[in-house]
Amino acid sequence: MERARILVTDTNARLKERLDRIRFRAWRRGFREADMVLGPFADQVGPTLSEGELTDFEALLAQDDDHELYAWILQTLPTPPACETVVMGRIREFMRDHVAHAVAEGIG
């Protein structure tokens, strides 16, 4: 019983550390428009993502060109097949449902 509790605690600590790293990277892209989508997405949706989805999100955050990543989100540039994931769809949905409303209210 005690060993199971330690494993759960260790798993939770690793997940929290991973989410903290993801949040940091999502909010500090260097391109404000991307920050305003990816940061709130990481805060609000990140904790609900599966392990695989977190891996896909980390891969998106590893992209070097923020303008290109933002264009993929907006679908103004074709998204490479490897980046056309469930997470990308969720980011786009989040953008439509939450970010667009915040922009209309005067964010940024």
C-alpha cells in the first residue's frame, strides 16, 4: 500500500514538473500572439491532456519558428502532417472559443 502511494506521489510530481515546463515554454515563445494562445491553452487545457497529447504539445512547442507555428494554428499556412495532431485541433478550438473572445474584450 505504501509503495503504491509513493509511486502515485512520484508520478504526480513528475507530471506537475512536466506541466510547469510546458507552461513556461508556452507563455514565453517570443511572439506575443503565440503566447496569447499557447499560454492560456497550457494553463487551462494542459492538465487534461493525456501523456501522448502532452508529448504532441511539447513537439509543437519545440518548433523554432513562432510565426510559422501561429500560422499553422490559424491555418494560413499548411500544417506539416506530423504536427496535424489532436492537440493542434484542440488548440484551434481553444483559439476560437476562448482567445478570440478575450481579444474582443481587449486582451493584449
